[in-house]
Amino acid sequence: MDFFEAKDVVALSNPGVVSRQLIWPGNSKDALATITEVHVEPGATQPRHMHGSSEQSWYALSGNGTLLLDGEAERAFRAGDVVRFAPGDVHGLRNGGGEFVYLSVTTPPIDFGGSYRSRS
């Protein structure tokens, strides 16, 4: 069993985005998924990207945003919505309103530490 107190959760940050690493290779070496709580500030964007060998599912907890998909495709993404990206699917997010929060599950797990500018 692994147990992590709130004070021990690592937060990775880029401008306008904070990703709280709940379960990840940095705290659970044998976990089969990375679980992240992502907070996106109003107007902030997570650029389009993909994960070549991991699938990722997002569950929107609060707010309204826009999924940025392959090419120039976009789709609304609101609290209560769920989306799954297969390995290699292009995805990103733009928040145009209040704070947007979603839960991300990535499997197999990824250490996202290299994708962010700061860590706390």
C-alpha cells in the first residue's frame, strides 16, 4: 500500500497550469498508472501534444474548456465530461473561463517532471 498526505503531493507548474502528481513514478515506482489533478487558469493553454506509448483519460471536475485536437480540430469539454486519448492521439486544452480542473489517468505511467518548468 502507498499512502500520501496532501502536503507530500508534488505540484509541477507551467505558466497558467499546475499539475498535482497524485500517483506517479516519483512516489510509486510500481504503480500501473499516473494520476494527476490538473488546474488550468483562465485563458491558459496546454499546447497540443501526444504520448506515443501511453493512453490518457481526462475527467473534467470543474469549469469549461476546449479540447485542442489533431490539426485545427476543437471540441467543448465541460465539468462531468470524460475523454480518452489512445496512444498517439493529439490533444491539448484551452481554458477560456474560470479555473478549469480535470483528473488525468495515464497508463502505462509517465513521469511528467521534464514537461514542466517548476516543481514544488
